[in-house]
Amino acid sequence: MKDITSIVVKGCLTTALAMMTQSELAMAQSGGHHGGHNSLKITEVHVDDQLGTLTINGHDLNFGSKPLRVTLGNSAPLTIISADATTIVANCPTIPCAEGDYLLSVSKGRGESQSDEYDLTIVPFGLQGPKGDTGATGASGATGPKGDTGATGAKGDTGATGPKGDTGATGAKGDTGATGPKGDTGATGAAG
């Protein structure tokens, strides 16, 4: 078993870097292969507690036609969401991923170069902190542009009758009237 240790805080994508032994470092410098064969290697693991997934990084993780197998401790093989030569994404046995110490195993066969193991520790979230203070009021925004002219309003109701007005001033003298018609002959006066 490779001597690799990682501590991952649940809910944070904390990177756990693998520590290489002297022989593994020499093998990596020479290309990471024995006799031209692929050598599967786990280098780091991320835990996403919200999604309940493990992201396993490394090299030669998925090669050849043999089925890929990922286990966490004594669990049944994990469901693999995606896999390529450098990254495997698999579901944790439970959501959220249960805290504890686990031996993570990735294998493509029974040969030494076809599997790797990784000591993984998952620790719980810390307690939620208190609610923060209300922030200060922001500055007033700039004055907006003048709005469009509103539509003409409806005609208002007829107003009430106003009070009687004051007597008007005396008017100017009128023009002389036209000559009237000739009057009737008067009656005969009494005898003197």
C-alpha cells in the first residue's frame, strides 16, 4: 500500500497532495512506468460535501479495457460519474460524505501498476458563525433623467355657481333719439 495521507474538510474543496516515496519519485522522473506499462497513481483527492462526490486526480487512472473500480473503506464499489486518465469523479456512499478515516482504492486490475490506494480523512464542518451586523447605508444615487410628459388628464366637473356680482357703475349718457312722428290735431278750445 502506498504511504499517502490526506485530510479533507467536508464542504470545502481542500486539496490533499500525495507524498511520494524515494522509489516512487525516481519512477516518476523516469516516466512513471515499469517496463513500458501504465502505472496508475493517485496524487490528490477533493471532497464536495454538497454534491456528495469525490474528485480523484492522478495519472494513468483510466486506461485499457478493464473495468475501473473505486472503493472507500469497506463500502461497495462507488458509482463513477466520469473518468479519464487524470480525473475520476465518483459518488460518496452517503450524501453528505460521512466523516472518518478511509482507505480509498482505485484499480483497473490485479497488477501492482494497475491499482493505487490513498489514506483519506474527512472531518466535519465547523459550527455556523453568528449573523453579521447590518451594513452601512449606501450613498445616494445620481439624479435620473427627466421623465416623459404625462398624458392629458380627463375633463373636470363643472364648478359650482359663484356669488352675485357687485352693481355696475353708471353708464355714459346715451345719444339723442330720432325725431318722433307728427302728433294728432288737438281738440277745439272753449269760446271766449
